[in-house]
Amino acid sequence: MALHPVVETVTNRIISRSKASRAAYLAHLDAARIQGVQRGALSCTNLAHGFAAFPANDKLKLREAKKPSVAIVSSYNDMLSAHQPFETFPAVIKDAVRNVGAVAQFAGGVPAMCDGVTQGQPGMELSLFSRDTIAMSTAVALSHNMFDSALYLGVCDKIVPGLLIGALHFGHLPAVFVPAGPMTSGLSNKEKARVRQLYAQGKATREELLECESQSYHGAGTCTFYGTANSNQMLMEIMGLHLPGAAFVTPGTPLRDALTASAAVRSVEISQQGSRYTPVGHIVDEKCIVNAVVGLLATGGSTNHTLHLVAMAKAAGIVIDWDDFNELSAVVPMLTRIYPNGDADVNHFNAAGGPGFVIRELLDIGMLHDDVNTILGHGLRAHAKEPFLDGDKVFWKDAPAVTGDDSVLRPASNPFAKDGGMILVKGNLGRAVMKISAVKEEHRVVEAPALTFNSQEDFMHAYKAGKLDRDFVAVIRFQGPRANGMPELHALTPALANLQDAGRHVALVTDGRMSGASGKVPAAIHVSPEILAGGPLGLVRDGDIIRLDATTGTLEALVPADVWAARKLATADLSSSHIGMGRELYAVFRNTISEAEAGATTFPLPSPIHTTVPLHATADIGDTVPGSDEDFLIKNPK
């Protein structure tokens, strides 16, 4: 099947736009690679420290500097359900790697916070920043330079993007991502949403709400709705960084353990000492990133990835923006209905055909690039599979030809919608992302007076006081990354949904986030630039008529031009968001972070390096290697 012309056009534009930064990235990658095992660059003292505590047989392999060493980088902690299963993974990985003659070392852990726990709490203001912290933690884990490939154990919101950003800064190393899988299905997402709305109305008690939430989030594994965590897993599948079908196999099952062992073996096979060296920096290229955007849109994935995918691409020297998302969304068909875009959860989706079905359908209509590198080799179609067990070994079959449930998953010939349900809206308020896949058509245009709030708490106080029983557009300001870390504003969802259900015309406009739980209320989010970067959202005053039109992509304050030009940006005392719960530690992030459309990241694009001595080459002590930021010394590795 020929590539769809829009996919081809967007891809070519990204390649052209990224030419200089991608070339710089690949130069960095080549400079970091050495012949033989990576630890061959270490001195004897370095190396002795690197294997001092290892068992004798493993230590011997590491001393000989012939067999690969596989890094394990994990987000394990036992408080959070999605990460708790990773406790047992290192032992499985080490045994599997030993069985093929290599060594696996637990290189380091990365922090993992849960937006579900921090939602509406001060800690949520560290959430977005945790992504770049995870990337830096990954770099610390890999900085010992002992490793020839790496396994990345992560699932949730900022964790997988952070791990991939870190991995791409070590792009000469092969990378295999290893998920933990979703928890088994509990209380339905539809019922959970109903009780939440009742609680917001004061018609359900806290005890009833807690029981509802406990029945929904009830065991090990990630949450089962299709938010950012499970969108991450779908993207790792479609980017070719998972073993096929690994994403949605529940933890604590024989198939889950077998997939983990197989991933470990594959990390050895694609190391430089294996049969097919495949560095992650050559997997994640412009075509891979376009595939990821298409996969996100076709499955109604999380709006958070309009930030994360931009940041992940940037780490590989690739520049994408919201125009790319918007143009692809116009032609990518919606193949799934998973909560919040439907009633089913990811377990139902997986049973109906799962990621392999989606990949095959999109390939068959020319919406995906097949000519990409993956951890399996060349060609994405190898990932249009689903895993099964034969004893304790994994084998794969083609994804089912027919969906198991067309209320959850459909073929490209009969999609739920002809577009991807995510659009760019823009106007004199800036540029914003709007997810409309769950918004009914009668709610896609709202023109109403603005009511401005400086926090979601201010909004909720007004709601509980009965002041919002009217048509209005809620403008929630000072929620961008520079202001307070860009927290998710989930507390608004039940209240706005209640008002909409009562017949009021309501919408949300904010420089904050709503995440994968963006639902049935029209919401223009991630407004960029934010107010602290000079964004015009700060010019809105109560009573201004705001037009949010998803049919035309319009985000406008209908204010006379001369009145608008005479206004000054609103101000607010943000000090309460800068102190306490560790927020003071992240001042450097708030001061240096990019705008939302540029990924809300603290990391720059790769820049060219000019070296007179190749990194890791034989050199004399004192030889100077000009670097991208400063000159530094390297020692003779002999």
C-alpha cells in the first residue's frame, strides 16, 4: 500500500525541518560508540569498581571484556500499582541473559510518581518536571559506561517518556522497553465516572466514592483506562521498542514473565556483540516519530503526548509541532473506543485484537511507515502480531483478521470516525490542543462569557457556592510550566460535566493540562505561550466573549482590537506554588523550561560538535577535545 500523501508530506517536512539537529544528534551517537564492549574504555580501577560485588561467573565475563553487559533501568517502587510488578523482573532478566552467555546489571532506578495519587495536591506541580528528572536519572544510571545495551522498565505517565529521552541521550546503546502490564478489570470506568459526578454534586458520600475508586484501582498493574500510561505502551509498540503485543499482558502471569525474559534475550541479540546491532538512536527517527503520532491519533490517546512526543523527538534531534499533529489528525481514522472515548478498558481492547490489529490496519491503508528499524529488525509489519505461550517460550501469531468486538476496536474500512479526534485551535488567545473524540458534535462550538480563575481550587469554590449555574467559558490561568509546573486539572472534569449535562454551554480554556482523561467537555488546553512567557491568555477579563470552535479550529476572545491592544497581562502571586512539597527544588526547571508546544522541556536540541580526537579513542593525558559546551580532558584508556 502506498503511503498516504498527508503522512508523506508531514514526514518530509519534519525531515527537512530537522536536518541540522538530526545530523548533530547522529554525530553525537557515532562519537560515543567504540569497537568492542563499552567497558573497554574504562581503566582497570574503573572496571574493578564496576563488577566488585558480582558473582564469580558474571565477574569473569565482565573481566574478559568480550560478552555484552545489559543495563537494567527500572522505575520500581512498591507503593504504586503500575510499578510494583517490576520488583521481580531483574531476577528474570539476569537469568535469561546468563542463559545466552551475557551479563545483566541493575544500573539504576528512576523516580516514579503517580498523578492519580498527587491529583489536586501540591505534589502534582512536580509531575511534569519529573519527566526530565527521570531522563537525568537514566543518564546517571548509564554514565558508568559499563553497558552494551539497556532494558528500560517503566509504564506510567512521565516515566516512559523520561526513560526514552534518557535512552536517546545514550543513543549508541540498543534499548528494549519492558512493560509491567495493566491490572485486571475492576469496576467499569463508566460507573466510576458516574459516582465521581454524584460526589461533585454532593449526592454521594466520601465513603461511597472511596469504595468506588478502590473497586476500580484494585490490584497490581497500571490503571485500565486509556490515559497517558496506556498511551505510552501503545506508542512503544508502534515505535518498535517493545516485543510485539507486550503492552497489555497483565502482571503476575506466565506470559508476562516469558515476555520479560524474551526482551532480555533480545537486548543481547541487538547489542554490538550480538547478531544485529541496533542502537536506539537509529530506531527513533523521523518516520518512527510520525508513526507514533499516527498511532496516538488512531487510538484516541492522551493529550499529554502533544508535549511528550515533542520532547522525545527533540532528544533525537527531530523537530515536530502541533501543526504536524493537526494535519495528521485530519486524515487518521479512529479505530478504538477505550475510556474516556468509550466504555471499554485496555483489557477489552487487547482481547479484541490489541496493538497488533491496529498496526496492521494502519499499515494496510498507508498511514504508517513500514520501512523503519525496530528491535526486531527492519519493517514495522513484524509487530502486527500477538504473543502466545508454548510451554515457557513465547511465540507470535499474526494479529486476528477480524476484531473480537467492534464496539471497542474496528478495522480501517469501518472506523469510529474518519479523523483522529485531536485538533489545534488558535487565534488571539494563542495556540492550544483540543481533544474532541469524546465531545459530542453539539458541544464542539461554545461562545460564552469568560470567567477567569487563577487555580482549579478557585473554580471549585465558585462551583460549590452555586455561582456557576450559567453559560460560560472557564479560563484557568497561571497553570503553565513556568508558573507552577503545569499540573493536570482533573478536579474540573466532574463539575464541568455536571453543568454540561444540566444543559449549560460550558468550555475550558487553560495553559494547564487535562491529560488522557480529557473527556466530554470541550477543553482547549496547553495554551501556548503561557502567560509568564507573554501569552495573551493573561489579557482575558471576566465577561469577555470567548469563542471556542472545534469545527474551524478557532480560539478567540471577541474583544475590539483597540481594547485588546490597550490591556496589560494579568498578574498573580504564585509564591504558594513555589514552596513546599519539594517545589522549591525545581526553581531551575520553572526558569528554563520551554513552552508547551516545544515539549515543555528543559533540554535543548542537539548541537554540532567538532572534535579533533574521537571520543574513546587512544589519546594522551591532557589532550583537549572541544565539546559542544566546554572543552574537557580524556585519559588514555589503555
